[in-house]
Amino acid sequence: MNKGTTDYISGSEALLRCLQAEGVDCVFGYPGGSALYIYDAMVGNPDFKHILTRHEQGAVHAADGYARSTGKVGVCLATSGPGATNLVTGIATAHMDSVPLVVITANVFQSLKGSDAFQEADIISITMPITKHSYYVSDAEELPRIVHEAFFLANSGRKGPVLIDIPKDVSNQKLHYKPHKHKEIDIRGYNASPSLDLMQVDELLEAIAVSERPVIIAGGGVVYSGAADELLTFAELTSMPVATTLLGLGAFPSAHELWLGMPGHHGTYTANMAIQQADLILSIGSRFDDRVTMKVDGFAPQAKVIAHIDIDPAEIGKIVKTDIACVGDIKEVLTHANRSARSAWSAQWIEELKLSCLKHPLRYADSDKVLKPQFVMELISETTGGEAIITTDVGQHQMWAAQFYKFKYPRSLVTSGGFGTMGFGFPSAIGAQIGNPHRLVVSINGDGGMQMCAQELAICAIHQIPVKIVVINNQVLGMVKQQQELMYDKRFSQIDLAGSPDFVMLADAYGVKGLRASTKAEAVRIWEEALATPGPVLLEFVIPSDENVYPMVLGGTTLDQMLLGSFDS
């Protein structure tokens, strides 16, 4: 045997080397009995970076934030049984939003499989509906191939989480380790890059060229494909206004005259009305989610053509009937389209929409007596120039951030869109900061979601991860309250968060600076202090409990039936 090409090592040592060979620079995890051989191998590999979170859910959300903000595969690790099942919500979050993760779980010895052994769980069966693929490693010799395939699957085609389940005996099994050759992978039945039908693209361009009121709905697929520049060129060549979904924010410059804002449930007046009046709708990397379409049979009623560009053929026609389908990588489709794209007959349409943006901007009833959350978002946006990475939890604060922060670049918003996972915002910011050490990362949370992940403050303190942690505190489950107020005749039930901790004191207990503001002047002062502080800072902004998010389209109604709050006309 040529000792220069193989090493006789354990499965655990091989796993770490495989991860390093894939370019992994940090793994987020939490140890336990079945994973101890893997963690033991870390002692002998000082170049392997691991962040010990304080909960497995924190680990998977951190890996998710790392992946969304960098475009690379996020990696997390947990032990068997409860360790593995604590990852489930995070796996589902990544699956719904097409985020590339490799999730590694340890499991009990193969000889104990199916015996209800201590901390045994069939994690592959549990997660099968929410993973792109799963591997059960029965032989350590298979680890190099499996790890390499897992990374390929996670970050190709429609991206998503891949699970690798490793029994404890396999993690200790000796093997002759040989690095897997990074050659082209061919997996039976898997087509990562479907062939582009050029005739469909030409048909789309012809339809655009004769349209008068076209609208692009750009989603997260534009971001994941790295096609923001191509989208900008396409929109300018075709003279098509652009609405960006929640996950698409940053895919199109918010300062551009063709940008209409976010459509849907809490979308801008102009974006929603444009969709309802459009004669052509082109969805690019957006899946016609119910929070975008609202009442489906009343969606875009004047559209003569609905077209869809997506890498996943399963999304075509799933929600909305599609007239023209372009299946393929968005960057490839738009690159081809831009070679022959022509302008729509949309000059008058664009002028009408510009006027609508001026007449119906996002607005709120400002106050000098209380602190409004919209003011806080505007403050953060203006002082960062729209260039920070913003992570959010889920709730009213998420919508205010989406509405009032002006994103300049793709991969600047990290948020749970499809699954709506509370407890996601802060751990995902830790991952985003690890992946982007030279950028400002701001985590915006509600007082409810912050209490689902507050233990991760320890990570920021120990490693001096300089995330600026914003807590919008209204002492209530705000989004639930708003829906109970508007849709359940103000029958408020189980929304009172009085008795929550003092967040400033909680931060201090973990060794993180804490600041609080309840007026505009205090908000400006503490935000300036936070930006001047090199380490992590928690900022609590105390706001009224009765502040709502507007515009709002109620369930069962159409996009043009918006509630505008006190600005209803």
C-alpha cells in the first residue's frame, strides 16, 4: 500500500477531513453520547472549527444563516435521539426556503438499531418529507463518497438540506482514508441542471414585447442563483417593473425606479395594485406562495399571460396556471434572454406606477411621545446605508424590517419565509456573522421570538461575535394580536407577554452589553453607541402594544382589497 495516498484512521477522523475537503470553515453543533467519537476526533484536529451552541435548534439556525448569507453550504452536528429531533424545525425551515445544509446526526450502534435503545430515533424517517436526500452510513469506507455527494446535492439544482446519519460504531470504524476525487457527480434520477428550452424563452420574450402592463415578481430563486445582475439588466431591457418577495428582497436595488416594493399580505400598495392590473405576470424564482397571491382565484385577474422561470419543474403550475414555463437555472435563463430581449410597450404604465409610489408610500403615524418600530427600522436603514446583513425572527418586526429597510444587495436579508419559524432570527445572525466577519450583522427580533433562543447570547459573549441584537418589545405576541383584532373581533387570547425578562439585565447576565430606548432621542443615542461598540450589543426598543403592520390583505381577500390602517381612503 502506498502510504502517501491513504491513512488508516477512524470514521470520525475521516468525517472531519471530508468536511475540510469541502471547504467547511465552521460547524455548529452540540455533543452527546452517540457523537462522542466525532467530538473526540476534533481534539486531534486543531484546524477544525466548531461552535458549541446552547441548543441544537440554535445550531441548525446558525448553519442556515451562514448558508443564506454566504451562498455556501451550512453544516450542523447533533447526537442521536433528542439531539437529532431538536434539529427538525430548523431542517424544515431550510427545506421550505431552499437553503443548502448538510445536517449530520450521530445514531446508536447498528447492533442496537430498532431496539428502542437509549436516545435512539429513526431520524431519517422523521425528516424524510423535509430533506432533499438522506444517507444512513453503514460502512465508514463510504464516508468520503457520501459527504461529497451530500454537498453536491445540497447546493445544486433546487437547493435544500441533506441529512447524513452516522451510527456510533461507524464513527469508530477504521478505514484506509483516501480523499474523494472531486469529479463530476452522476446520481441516478437526479438532474441538477435541466436543459433549457430556448423556444420557451423566445416565446416569453415575444409575449413581453407586446405587453403594455407587465410586472416581474422576483423571489428567492434569483438570490440563490446569483442572478441579481442579470435580473437588473433584464428589467431595464424589457422596461418591466419589479416586485420582490420577502425572500427576494435585495435581488433588485430598492432605489431603482422600476422597483415597486414587496407584494402580498403586507406588500406595498403599488406592488399589489400593479399585479392586479397587469396584463403579463412573470414570476422569476418565486413559487406563487399564498402570502404573495392571497386569494388565488382573484390573483392578477387582468393578466393575459402568466409566465414562470424556475429551476424546479414541480413549481410550474402548482398554484397558478402558467401559460409560458422556462425551466432552468435563473442565471442561465436570463443570460440567454438578455441577448435578444426587447422593451415592452410600458412607458405609460411605468409613469402611472411612479405616480402611485408617490401617492401611496409606506407610511405610519409618527409620534414624539412614543417610539414607533417603523422609525427604528428607518434609523437602522439610513445609518447602515442599506448595506448591513439583516436577520429577522418572525412576526410584526419581520414585516416592518421588510418594509422599511432599503436593501441594496442580495443575501442581505436572512429570514424564515415559508415556515415562519420563531426563534430563528438571533441564531441565524450568529451564523451570518461567522460567515461574513467583516460585515455588520443586525438581528431584529420580537420579544416573543427572542425568548426562544436567548441562551445563544452565551455564544456571542464567549466568542465576541459582534452581532447587534435588536429586540422590538411590545409586551405582546404582536402578529397574533393583530390578526385577533382584525379577523376575530378583538377576542384576544393568550398573547400577553407581560412577565418577560428585563432584556438588558438578561444580556448583562450573559456578559453582553445591553441598552434600552423608549423615545426617538434614546433610540438614536443607543444605536450610535451600539455601532461604536466592537463587540455584541443587545438593544431593546420599547414600543406601543397597539401598533399594527399596514398595508394588510386579510385571508380570503384579493390583493387590491388592502387595509391601510388610518390611511384607508
